[in-house]
Amino acid sequence: MEIVQLVNIVLSIIFFMCYAYQFVYLAVPFLKKDPPHKAETLHRYGVLIAARNEEAVIGNLVDSIKAQDYPTELVTVFVVADNCTDSTAATARHAGAVVYERQNKEQVGKGYALNFLLDHIDQDYTLDTFDGFFVFDADNLLKKDYISQMNRTFSDGYDVLTSYRNSKNYGDNWITAGYSLWFLREAEYLNHARMLLGTSCAISGTGFLFSREILRRYGGWNFYLLTEDIEFTIHSVTSGVRIGYCSGAMLFDEQPITFRQSWRQRMRWAKGYLQVFAHYGAKLLRNIFRRGAGNFACFDMLMTIMPALLLAVVCIVLNTVFAITGVYGGSEALVASLLGLGQSYLLLFFIGVVTTITQRANINTPTWKKVAYTFTFPLFMLTYIPIALCALFQRRVQWLPVEHKVNVTINDLSPSTPAAPVVSEERMASNSWTVPRRVMPADRQIISK
């Protein structure tokens, strides 16, 4: 019994040493203010959207981009309809996007789709036409000032920026609320805190911006692991690139509704984290002990991609082994496991409560649901433990799309947002909001084999 207690105490101490700094992060947004911006420059942007069977939502995203208060002639929307079997391409074209179609059943995933899209943009427009590129998922919606806010921070000199990730369907059920609350916490108490402290932030799936210089430096978009966003983040941090964060730029994202979809998606994430750790873990560890401003960022990212779930899995496996082998009795094993889960629940509940209270104005759901889902948030997060355990032993995890059906507009989520400006037929015909193509194959279909 003493050996068992010692093992659990050691694991608890390791966990505390790994993540004590994130409790400091919780306090930072209350103690520090955002610094003033530098002089702003209007930049020309390409918007990159990889869509697979997203006809229900892609039009709303393009509409929310067209309705931005940023000069429309400086923004061109590009969509890659990736292995689609529906009318995603036609819907995106009708909304005003430049669309390329891709069919490739071997190279599957967002990373391949983005690389394909950038290659064709370079052929038809040249990448030098644009100062930076936004990346969105097809189910996203942008607040009216999203690009203006991002441009203001981009003008401060960052080559990579991420933004505030909110949710379209927070109140659907405990699963969507679990995702949503985690992303709100990630925005305010991870990325915002990192930004205020001058360390590097982390890209989280969607809603980010990178400069043309980044593409040149990295030799294009060559991130193909299951979590290409985390791969891009870690590659940037280990390359000495500081990722910034714009707290004023808000996008809305749709979360999976069913536990089956959620399990499948988070299984991919968990496996992707393992892939990233295998590729970059040693480099992150080496950089922690090197002199320079980026060493803490490397420690932070190392903690992000690995230890928490690994420690939880190790703890559960060891306690199970101890119980089976008779190191201690079944009732003692049960008590030890319940105590561990109870402590984890209380910690996650605290994080959920702080996030809910401080971000309540941005949560689009009734007050009673905000309260109720603080109690289910820890349960959602604890389901990562069996997912991580399965990811360790499951060899083949595929990238599979999540079906999106929440057909709302940005005005539904932000009633105070002014209606989108009316675009005249003459302007639509002239396509004046985009830059000229180098090649002019009107709405051609480009197929990748």
C-alpha cells in the first residue's frame, strides 16, 4: 500500500510541476493590459477554406467574409472543394468565392487540401499578390470586424496570428458545451495570457493568419499530420517564430453534437498529438535548455502536446495493475481511483467556472445552461482519458470529416451586427473585390488525381 501511495504522490507532483504555470496564466489577463498597437497598414489577404461536403454552411461563411468592414477589394476568398460529392463548389461560387475542385482519395486531410489550394493560387495569381493568408473551416462565421482586428495586430509585425474561437452551438448539449468552454478557456487563459507575457501562442484548428514570408521560409504548406494546426504551431515555435493572438477578432465554430462524432474527432486529435510529439518532442526538449526568448515557449508547447493525458493514462493503468496483481485490495484501488478522478473533476470544474463567469457575455445560450454545463465540463474533459488510451494502441486513425448542419448566419449570433452591404449586380459582374487572375479560365474545374 505504501508503494502505491508513493507512486500516486510522485505522479501528482510531476503533474503539478508540469502545469503550475497555467495557474499563473489564469491571473495574467486580470493583471496586465494589452499594449497599444503600432501604426496600421492595410494589407491584401487571401482567405483559404478547405471544404468537404459543406454545402449547408459554406455560403454563410463566405457571406460573413464579404460583409466585413475591411475593404473588400483587399480580400479574395478561395475555396478548395476537397473530395466533395455534394454542391459545395457551386454554393461557394454562387456566394462569390474562387473555387478549385480536388479529387484525391490517397492524400486525405486538410493539410493536403491547403497545399493544393496554395499551389493553384500561385499559378493563377502568384502568392506575392497577397501579404497574408487566413485559414478558416467551412462551418465558421466571422464577426463583422474580424479582419480589421486581425489586420491591426498583423501590422504590429507578427508573421503568424490566431484569434478568439467562439461557438455557434454552445447550448446544444453537454458535448458541444464541453468543446466550446475549452476553446473559450484556450483563447482567454492560454493564448491571451501568452500574448500578454510575450511568449508564443498556439494555433487551434481554425481562425488563423500567416504571412507570405512564412510560406517562403517554410517552403510552402507542408504540414500533413493528423493535427496539422499543432504541427504548424510546433514547427513555428521551434523555428523561432513567435505566434501572436488577437483577442478582439472573434469567429464562431460549430462543434460535434453526437458522442460518436466527438470520439472520432478527438481520437484523431489524440493520435495527431502523438505524431507531433514523435516528430518534434526531442527538438522541443533540446530547445528548452538553450538560451533565448523561445525556450519557455518550447516548454509550454511540450506540455501542450503530451504530458497531461499521458500522466492520466499512466496513473489509471498503474492503479489497475496494482489492483489486479493484488498489491492492494479492490476496495482500496477503487478509493484511490475515485479520489484521483474527484480531484481532476474539481480542478476542471474550477477552470470551467472561471471561464464561464468571465466570458459569459460571449456565450450564446441561456444562463441556466451556462451554469449547468460548468458541471458537465469536467465529465467531457475526462472522456479524453479513454480516448488517449485507445490512441496509444490504435495504429490506423484516419482523417474523417465532421458533418456540419447548424445553418445560422452571423446576424443570428450577433443581432447587433449591421446587415451586410448590398452589392450591385454591376460590381458582382466586374468581380471588383478580387485581384486579377494571371490565367482567366472562368470558374474552371481543377481536378487533382
